Amino acid sequence: MNKRKTANKVFFMSSFPIGTPGKPWNAQEKAQWLAQVTIKRSYQQEVLTKLAPLASRFEQVQYGALAYDADKYPLFAFKSKHWDSSKKTILVTGGVHGYETSGVHGAIQFLATQAEHYSQYFNIAVAPCVSPWGYETINRWNPYAVDPNRSFYADSPANESADLMAFVASLGDVYAHIDLHETTDTDELEFRPALSDRDGKDYEKGVIPDGFYLVGDSENPTPDFQQAIIESVAKVTHIAPDDNGQLIGVDIEQFGVINYPTKKLGLCAGMTNNHYNTTTEVYPDSPLVNNQECNDAQVAAITGGLDYILTQLNLI
């Protein structure tokens, strides 16, 4: 069951039905988990077909493929044409958690509608769907029960993370990185209970914020940059209200923003020594939004951040 707490959802969950309580999953139990995962949508039809027309407008780079089915899951990024070493480089990533749909389609929408405009000021690189198997199975993990967004470090256990890090290293210095995510009801209904069982830990109920928020970097807080993004997104969708001074159990730094140690946690947003970074969190399960508005919120987050940087660099 669930109930409302202020404007947020509090979930009460039973244990995920795999494994022995109190014991981490072994290889057999991970295989049991994988056996019940099914394909629910098509990376080819929903993502690659949308990317194909963009290849003439940007430099398309296949930077890798997922080893468990390389033909089915090629990994693509797009770079602005006329790459210029005198410009700052902006990185946008989506679909690190494949189930977070607007991260993928927001990145594609940014490429299709806004990236060429901003490429007059910046080098733009976009990796729209970092975890295509996760996209197809609507899953947070990869087939080995590894979370790519906790795996951005040397000798990464995640194919998705390792290949993206190799591509990003080829770009040179990254000035700003915007990583597109969602927080969904299934985080508490499925994924966090599964994580607790995978790791042999007790599940503690969590709160899903009803609205958009950002995760900044506690080691490199950039409050004005985060505020500019929040103000841009607020024109498209509602910002999550605080829950007694917190969001997802973390103390709020400013309206709509919490901070994480991105490098320490192996998060995608912390993979480079960037000047600015943020992780967006759209809430697609709100009755106040539809799918297009979620995609629009992701684009608004990117453009709000880039417009702020342009003013700081006196480029406009």
C-alpha cells in the first residue's frame, strides 16, 4: 500500500522475492533475477530510428556496444560538427538508468531542436541512451545486476559505464555535464527493495518527491547554476516540495536541489573534472504531467544550464 505524506509518496514494501533475507545474492540468485526479466520495448524502434536522421546534422560516433548482444545494442553518441578546441565542451547523457524514459527522449529532443543553436558557442556531445538493455527491459541494472550509475570508476564492472568513460576521455576537458534521470514510483515499488535483497540488507521505506529536482555535487557545489536550471524547468513542470527539509531522505541545499558526492559514489555526473555538473530528476508518475512535458523538462534543464554558462562566460 502507499499513502500521501504532504505532497510526496511514502511507500511500504515487502521484501523482493528472490534470495535469503540478510544474505547478498549469489550467482545463482542473480541468474534467477535475470531469468524473470523480459523485453518490454524496442531500442531499435523507439531510439535508434529517432537517432538515424540526426546523423546528417551531427558527427555520429559508435563508441561501443554491449558485450552481451553487440549487434542488438550498439552505443551511439553525437558531437557537434566543426569541433573547435577553443570552445568549452558540454556533455549531455541520458538513459544511464535505461528505464528512465525521459532521460533518453529528452536527450534526443535536445539534439533535434536545440543542440545546433548552442554549438555556435560550445562543443556539444550527447550520449542519449547509455543503457539500451535497461531501456528495453525497463530496468535500473544491467544483466549482471550491476547499476551503471554506481560504476563510473576505473576498471568498471559495467560495460555501459566503461564504454562511455572511454568515449568521454576522447573529448578532452569537459566544462559542464548534465546527466538526465527520473525518479519514479517504481524506485520504491521495485528497484530499492531489489537492491536491499541483492545486498542482503533490510529495506527501509523511502519517499518519492512529487516533482522535479536536481542532484548537484557536494564536492563542487554550484548553487547559482542549479538555481538557473530550476527556474528554467519551473516554466515547464512543478518543482518538488521539500519533505521536512529533505528530498529522498537527503537534506536540501536549496529549493529543488540536493547534493551527492558524485565521484565517491561512482555517478555518471562525476566521471570528469568538470566545472559544472548536475543530475536531473523528472517525476513522470505525477498526475500533473504527461510524457511530452517530461521530455520538455529535460530539455529545459539543459538549456537553462547552458544559458547560465553563456552569461558567465560573457558569450551573450
